[in-house]
Amino acid sequence: MRLLVLGGTEFVGRAVVEDALRRGWEVTVFHRGRHPAPAGVTVLAGDREGDLAALAAGEWDAVLDTWSGAPAAVEAAAKALRGRVETYAYVSTRSVYTYPTAPDAAEDAPVVEPEGDDYAAVKRGGELAAVEAFGERALLLRAGLILGPYENIGRLPWWLTRIARGGDVLAPGPRDLPLQYVDARDLAAFALDAIERRLGGAYNIVSASGHTTMGELLETCVEVTGSDAVLRWAAPEAVEAAGIAPWTELPVWLPPGELHDTLHQGDVSKALAAGLTCRPVRETVADTWSWLGSIGGTAPQRPDRPTVGLAPEKEAALLAQLGAELG
């Protein structure tokens, strides 16, 4: 198979490239050169927002696009490649569904309008651009929370780094809160399998709800880091009363309610039936910790995303309050 990856040097794109190379595929990477391309690929230099000259020639079985900016870039690439590529796989997001999304919402749930510059709107615009150019040959990979090695958002790396420091760690409850996520490598495997099978249409790409829990995720972080950290569980009400923001200050975590249902209770039966397989959480956590160690302990940070994590003084203040309440 001949695969063109638009990007391919970070996180999901890199996971796709590495998996495709393991399969013996011919891989071409089109990127700006800001990060080194994986060994074994053909490199085309250009810029999604202005210089597509390198894509003027060549044929591929599929293209995979992870673009998260203005949908005009997806439209330009899709038009440039139409007629020379069989499948256009676009990594989208479950955020394209209108909020609040009902629990167990599937791929036919209502979606947002492609207007404005917020994340959901631009991703929906990207979907429509891919479909406009490729029709049923557009594969829309609506990912949820993505974790794993090469993460450049900072969610799992922050928890691993914080827990590795040891001591009392604020753990937002409840411990049995179900989570939905996908390891970037499992997303990549599904995408490549779907390309081989020439699948099209939309798929919710995330584990079944409860594949892990908040408790299992954080306890696994303690285990793999070998830390002496002690998880101090706090009720959601206490966390929110302290002015601590879910998702951003405490990555991954969302308190029970509408937002949690939207992000962690989706219907993924279509993807599972089509072959999506999600590895155990311990493997994701352990491999991410190993990768962090291999790069010096500090994860890369996407410049277009805010830094996540809780300030030590805010954590200490709530821990002290909880300790006083317990007497």
C-alpha cells in the first residue's frame, strides 16, 4: 500500500507512520520540516496553508490528514489529490457532535455547523471538505480523548510527571468514574486497517466507556513510575468548590454530568464491529512513561494548545483543606 501522511512527525501522525512502515507500506510524509520525519519515509516539503506544490504529482492508495486548523487547508489538499488517491482518511473528533451529546450517542447524532473558529466547527468543516472531494471514499475518524507515546498535549505526561514527584497527590473522584479514550497507536491501527478494507464514512474512535476508570488510570501511574505517591481522593464537589478546572487543570478528568457523558459515554459499537481494538490501560501508561524517559522527561507541547496541569499551590491548598476536614 502507498500511504501519504499530511504531517506524520508528531503524536497521531507519527503513530500512523510507524505502524504503516511496520506493515511494509510505502510511506510519504508531507510536512513543513519543523520536526524530523521518521526514518524510512519519502519526504515532501511544503506548507498546508500556502505551498502544496510538492503534492502536484504522485499517486497513493490513501492519504491520512490530522489537520486541526481552518478547514480551507483540508479543502485545498483534498482538491489537489482528488483523482490520484483512493481514500481520504481525516482524523476528526467526537467534538463535532452538538453539545450536550446524549449518553450512547452514535455516529448519526446531530453535528455542529461548520461556522466559526472553535475546535468543533473547524473539524466539522474539515470533514465536509473531505466528503465534498471524496464522497463515500472519505473516512472520518472521530477520535475521543487520545493518549499514548508522543503525546504533545500534555494530559497523561502531566499525571505521570506529577505522580513521579511523589507525596500526596490530589486525585479527583469518584475512583470508579468510567473513562473513554484511545491510544494513538490503536487509532493508527484502526485507520490503516480501514484503509486496507476501503471503508468510508464516520466512526467514533475511542474505547468502550469504562475501558478504564479514573482510579485505575492514576493507580497505574503510581505503579509504573515506582513512586511513593499517595493518591488523596476528593469528591467532585470539593474540587470544583476549590476553583480547580476539570480537563485543563486536572487533565482527563471530568466530573459526573453532561460534559462527562459527552466525552466518556459515547457509542462506539460501529468501530468495535469494524475491528477497533484497545490495548489495556497499563500498556498505554507504561509505554508513555518509557517514552518520556527516553526524551529526558519533558513532553513536547503543541504551540496551538494551552498547557495543562494544576499549579502546586492550588493542589496543596485543597489537600490541606481535605486533611483538616478529616481531622
